[in-house]
Amino acid sequence: MNSEHNVVQIALFTALIAALGLVPQLTLAFGVPITAQSLGIMLCGTVLGARRGGLAALLFIGLVALGLPLLAGGRGGLGVFTSPTAGFALGFPVAAFATGWVMERLSGVTVVLAAGIAAVLGGVVVLYAFGISGMAIVLGRSLTEAALLVTAFIPGDAVKAVLAGIITAALYRARPHSVFSRS
Amino acid sequence: MISLTSPVKTRAHGWPAGGKLLALCVVSVVLFAVPDLMFQFAAAMSVVLLYALPGRVFLRHGLRRIWPLWPFVVVLLVWHVFTDAWAEGVVIALRMLTAVALANLVTMTTSLQAMMDVVSWLLRPFARFGVNVRAIELAAAMVIRFTPVLGEKGTALALAWRARSRRPAGWRVIVPFMVLALDDAGHVSEALRARGGIEMDKKS
Amino acid sequence: MSDCQGVGIHVKSPFMSDISPLLRLDVVDLRIDGRDVLRGITCVSDARRIAVLGRNGSGKTTLARVMAGLKAPTGGTVHIAGVDVARDRRGALGAVGILFQNPDHQIIFPTVGEELSFGLSQMGMTKVAVTDRVEQVLAQFGKSAWHDAAIYQLSQGQRQLVCLMAILAMAPKVIILDEPFAGLDIPTMMHLSRVLESTDAALVHITHDPRIVAHYDHVLWIEGGAVQMQGAAAEVAPAFEAAMTELGKRDDLSDIAG
Amino acid sequence: MSDCQGVGIHVKSPFMSDISPLLRLDVVDLRIDGRDVLRGITCVSDARRIAVLGRNGSGKTTLARVMAGLKAPTGGTVHIAGVDVARDRRGALGAVGILFQNPDHQIIFPTVGEELSFGLSQMGMTKVAVTDRVEQVLAQFGKSAWHDAAIYQLSQGQRQLVCLMAILAMAPKVIILDEPFAGLDIPTMMHLSRVLESTDAALVHITHDPRIVAHYDHVLWIEGGAVQMQGAAAEVAPAFEAAMTELGKRDDLSDIAG
Ligand SMILES: Nc1ncnc2c1ncn2[C@@H]1O[C@H](COP(=O)(O)OP(=O)(O)OP(=O)(O)O)[C@@H](O)[C@H]1O
Ligand SMILES: Nc1ncnc2c1ncn2[C@@H]1O[C@H](COP(=O)(O)OP(=O)(O)OP(=O)(O)O)[C@@H](O)[C@H]1O
Ligand SMILES: O=C(O)CCCC[C@@H]1SC[C@@H]2NC(=O)N[C@@H]21
Ligand SMILES: [Mg+2]
Ligand SMILES: [Mg+2]
């Protein structure tokens, strides 16, 4: 694996997160969208592994900050980082990294299962921790109050974690060398 | 790729991006430090004035961009009316709206290239610690390349599916789609390498 | 029956009312992004070997997509073996198959076996029947060993062969070939020609090499998205070749490949 | 000086010590996934027109990648114009350019202008110089209007031309062409042949059509990843063609196309 491939692979997954933003979103009553982009974050970790996956999500957030409309619903710009969803956005790179980190530790488990578990721990637990903190700060609420709001995402994110497992396993079958978290 | 820079040219388009970003940081910190109703109200009004200066089109554009925040405003107000602390609710809502609007203002008046230049400038000191600035710039360019190409590949794949199936391609093309994308990444990296790649400066 | 007219003029043959012709394009127009990529293409033919000749960018691939029903024309209609391919997708599946110009745009699955099975199971075949048919087609090309081969390990020409096998397996009435020989070596080309010659399907062969299709029944020469000339191969192919060679001799390339 | 040997046997010519030959492959091996894709390929030549012939899957594209320094051989060394292309990437940029078999695998940027500019700015040219050079190359092909054209709107053949222009712009000493004519129409092919003939660069032309390279200085015939025969075109090309035609006549295809 040369460094060009590295960079291109990272850019590819960044674009993939962006492309998943085009999947129609559903905005919940209190303003945070249910988005396929968190599936993209999970895949960054399960396929690319901790370092590369984290960098892909970091690049995504960086480009959003620069003013590219890559977030679900064509949003972007610096305003994202002062809005109530800022915690989620800032948590994307950490969540991708955590997903990949878990994935790399689970090398003894089958790919489907490992990716599913990693997606739950990184793409749900870690991401929610950031998201909840962000909402608590911007909305001036306590952590428990903010945590109550995000329970609405749990069913959707459970489905996404399962999908991440299935997709990663299928990719591993088709292109074993491209699933870095395993090689 | 469309960026969020406003097509309506303002005087602020000409100001140095670094200065705008620094100002934004300072103002945001102050906004969060002063929980005073009158102060927040004055700040909000000043931002509305800033948006109104370049004219109607710009103002409407800006308002549309903060519109998605309305559910938060409603939740905050309802909540604080219930807990009998409406003044606090208004402060938090105003602060949130002002902070987002100001940040959007910077985005709307700064070109993508100007932003990238600031990032490159900020990253330069880190080059000594092994951060490959060229690679980051190239990666950003690649994302801008890949996003439409992914769409195109998706269309091509959907066509290939349609050519041999009576049902339209559904979720089952996700994996082949990603496989195609991974292969494409392989080819692009090879093409990149064929024309110098990103490691040229490191004598390997 | 082979009755084709130039741009826009279409005289209905008296035989056509009872049995529908294999190929029938009625003043087909296609506009993409405000650009007329196809303009008034009319062709009615029952010929079993039809060639489409044209320069790069003349609209051959676009026409192929329209004929396969993958793109609905913005004007006019397309019928293959009586099926309105753009609307009736179920019917289209048995009527027409298409070999894409670029194999990477055609291949959906990671292994050869899966790729060949897909179309067959989409046609409603049982699993057992699909397995049998796939093995049969692979054997016909001496490629039984390829069943579990990963497609990414095959060379460009090998992928092309996979695509062709996938279509032949489905046995449609008309097969559209978009430059099928472009990447193939001589032995494979010779063998494919024989396979294609012996197939029951009618062929619409897209190419820019007039020599390959010199013995075809009907030739359609496309230029800038419109029919430049059509008729018997003996007439059209040499005219095309002469025009191309003439163009190629010019030093000024301003209107070439344009 | 053109001094090439068969598999594994490599006699150093007395002239070679002072000036490095244009092309120099020393017992090149390549193993991918436990498979020997290239086996002991040796070739030292200063010929300005070199052809690589071989069947589908014989290893031509893989050899091209190794010669361009995109893949490091697992055994042996590759030097182009004295540069160890796998290691010295900066040096390789001025020494060798490669035209990929599939244009979609080569094009990185969304518009023609950007695609042509990239390689030049990678070479360290100033912005102004890059702009000038891009315009000059486009004009040479009568394609100045293409500067801002979106690549996705171009046909396959048009994309191929873009790739070739991008390489010619960089003016490397050796250009590797992986089946450059496969998708091109006659006029464009004739024009390209003239452009290639007149270029100062040495050419390594990969193809499976022996007729195209009949007048070349040196021909390398690859079979199963190893050199089958090499030498003057007058000798190798007809031998290759005869062998291929013979193979194509067989009905049993079990050993065809790989
Ligand atoms: N999506 C699109 N938008 C706009 N124009 C397009 C699009 N796709 C194709 N075209 C244009 O339509 C014309 C015909 O393209 P097409 O691919 O059908 O050519 P072709 O005859 O198959 O060429 P080739 O021999 O090079 O494969 C070209 O000039 C091309 O630029
Ligand atoms: N990544 C890979 N892993 C394993 N085998 C590979 C890989 N890439 C190529 N091969 C094998 O190497 C052989 C040579 O492939 P290559 O693409 O070099 O052939 P080619 O001579 O260019 O053929 P064509 O004329 O069809 O383009 C093929 O048999 C192919 O199956
Ligand atoms: O678009 C943004 O501003 C960030 C939104 C983040 C939405 C989060 S991601 C985890 C959780 N699951 C969802 O479907 N939505 C939220
Ligand atoms: Mg075409
Ligand atoms: Mg090849």
C-alpha cells in the first residue's frame, strides 16, 4: 500500500460520507436529523481501520468547516460548529477512530460480528457521548436532559450498525485487501 | 461542486479570511461568556444589521440558512416557559442563533480557496512534524472529484442492473457500488503515482 | 424485410402491420443537458446482422442505450421484437441484451459465477436451472475454471469475455454489442466471431472498424447523432471507410473526434 | 544499440557501461497473491519504437505498470533512461509516461484543463507555464474548445485522446502506450499515429494486433508472463500473427484467453 493509495482511499470514504448525506433525511421534532451519514462514519472505521477511518471523518468535518455543503440536507459552513448538532459533527472523527480501534482489536471474531460490535461502540456510544455534550452546552441543558433527546436515534442507529456489519463482510469477501482493518 | 459562498458580492468578500476567522472566534467566546438578555438582544440585532447591509437577496439567503434551527428554538422556549425561566430560554436561543448566523456570515463571504489558504498556512508549522500538507490539499481536491464521480458510478451501476433485471436496483447495489468505488480509488492512486504522486519531496 | 430510411423519412412497409420487425426506431430524438445527442434516427429492419458505424462521439453508445431501453428517448419510440423496451422492462429482458463498451461499467458482482447467474435468476429461472446454464456457458468457452474466479484479478480482455458470456447466457432475441472486439486478442476475437455467427440472436454490432462488418446485412452510419447513410453493407461500409481515411489524411484535426 | 535476450539470459553489452540504455529490464519477476504474473523478463534496448505483443491476460498491462514504476517488481530491476523508476519517483516523471488501457482509470480531474495541468504542475512548472503548455497541446490537436469541458460528457474515444494529450504535454523520454488505439476511430487513429511517429519520445507500444507494429524496431512477445520471443519486428510480428491465427482456428478454446 503506497501513500497515494492511502490518501485516495481516505478521500474516497470522505466522499462516501458526503454521498450518504444525499439519502433523504428525516429531521426529528427537536431539530437533529436522522441521517445515513452516521452509517458512513461506521464504515470508515470498520473498513479503513482507526487511523485512516478517523482521518477520513476528520477530512469530512474539515471540508464542512471550509464551507462545502456536505452535511445532510446540504448544510455546511462554520455555523454547524456553533449549532446544537455541533457535538455530533465534532464527534464524527473520534467515533470513526473508535470504531476502527475496536474493529482492529476484534481480529479473532468473524467480520460481520466484529464490524457490528465496533459500529455500536464507536458509531453509537462514542458518537452519542459527543452529541449529548454538544447539545447540553449549546442548549444550556444538563447532560441527562440532552441524553433523553437522543434516545430517539437508537432504533435507526441499531439498524445502521447491522448494515455496517453486513456491508463490511461483503466487501471483505469481494476485496480482501481493501478492508484495511483486517490486513 | 457548489460551495456555500454567497454569489452576492459584499465588501467582506475582500477582507482577509484569517482576520474574519479570528474575529469570529473572539465574538463567539464573548457570546457564550455573557448571559445577559439585553447584551444578547443587541448582539442579535447587530448581526441582523450586518446581513441587511448587502441588500435583500443576501438577507433572505442568510435567513434561509438559519431556518433549520427553528425546532431548537421552539423546544427551548417551551421548556423554559414550563420551568418558569423564560428569560433564560430567550438568552440561550438568541445566543445560539447569533453564533450560528455569524459563523455562516464568515462562510458566505469567504471563498473556498481563501479558506484552504488559511488551512495551509495554519498547517505549515506542522510540516516539520511529518504532516504532509500537500497530501491534505490533494485529498481535499480528491473529495471534490470523487463526490460527483460516485454519483456517476452509481448511475452506471444502476444501468447495468437495469439491463439485466426487471426490478430497479435497490439496496443490493450498495456493496457492488462500494467495490466499484474501492477499485476506482486503486486506479486513481495509480494514476496519481504515474504523474508524480505525493511523496516526491521525500527522497525515498 | 429490411426497410430503413434516412433521417425523419419513414415509409411504413405493407408487411409490417402483422408481425413486428426485430428492430424499429421511429424518429428517435435524445436531448441530454440541452444538447441533441440523437436526432431523428429512424430504422426499421429485420436483418439478423446489423452494424452501426460512426466516429468517436457520434452517438453510437447513446443509441445503444436507447435501443436497450436503458434510456428513454425524448422523442420517438423504440421497439425491439415488438417490445417497447423503455416502458416494458420485463418484456425487454427477453428481447434485448447489451454488451457495454467498458466492461467495468457492466460487471456488478465480485465473482464470475455470480455475475453470470444474476441475469438468469432475474429472468425467473430456478436455482438449479441457473447453475446448469452457467456451467454450460462457461464450458462452451472452455472457461469452467473461471466459475469462482474473482473478477478483479482478470485482465481487461478477460472481463470483456465475462460480460459477453453473461449476455449470451440470457439468450435474448437481439444482442447489442458496443465495440465487442476492442480489447480482445486475435484468437479470442476469431472464436467470438464464430460464436456470434452461430448464435440465434440477431446482432446489432457497434464499431468504428468497417472491415469487421463488411459482410453484414444492414449498416447504419451515424454522424453527429443523426443517420448519415444506411443500407447494405457492400454500399455503406466502403463509403464510410473512404470518408474516414480522407478525414484522417488531413492535418487539421479541428473537426475530428469532435 | 539494441541488445535483448530471452528469459533469464542476459549478456551485458560492452557499450552499456558508460551510457545507460533507454529501456533496461533485468530478470524482472512479479508475484501477486502467490501467482507469478511476470517471470524473468529481461530486455535491454535503445530502440525508439518497441512493441510488446501478447494475448489477453499474458501480462502486458502488468509489465507496463512495472516499466512505469507504478509497481515494484518482486525480483529484478527496471531502469528507464537510467532511472530506477520504482524508487526514484521524481526522476521517473521526466523519464517515463504511461497511457493506461482504460481511460477512466487514468483521468483524475473533472475537467480537461485540470487533467492536463496536473502532471505539469507536479513537474514543478509555474502556473503561467502550465497554462501556456496546456493551451499549446490542446491547439496542436485542434481541441482548444475542450479546455473547460467536463470529462464525464466526453465519449470513450474522446477520453482516450485527453489521456494521451496529458502525457504528451509532460514530454517524457519514454512513453508506454497500453493499447492506445483500441477505442479510437480511423481518422483519430491515423492522426495519432502521425503524432506518435513525430514525437521525440521513445515508444513502448502494447498491443495484440501485430500489424500495427510491423515497422517497429524491436518486438517483445510475452506469453504467460514470460518472454516467448523477441527481436526485430520483421521476424517476431509474423511469427506471433501465425501462432495467433493458428490458435484462433481451433475449436477447443480451453487454453485461449487465459
Ligand atoms: N451525459 C452526457 N451529457 C452531455 N453530453 C453527453 C453525455 N453523454 C454523452 N454525451 C455526448 O454525446 C455524444 C455521443 O456520445 P457517445 O458516447 O454516444 O459516443 P460514441 O459514438 O459511443 O463514441 P465512442 O466511439 O468514442 O465510444 C458525445 O459527443 C458526448 O460528448
Ligand atoms: N491483482 C491481481 N491479482 C492476481 N492476479 C492478477 C492481478 N492482476 C492481474 N492478474 C493476472 O495477471 C495476468 C496478466 O494480467 P494483465 O492485465 O497484465 O494482462 P494483459 O496482457 O494486459 O491482458 P489484456 O490484453 O486482456 O489487457 C492475468 O492473468 C490476470 O489474471
Ligand atoms: O448533520 C449534522 O449537523 C450532524 C447530525 C448528526 C446526527 C446524529 S449522528 C448520530 C445520530 N443518529 C442519527 O441518525 N442522527 C444523529
Ligand atoms: Mg461509445
Ligand atoms: Mg492489458
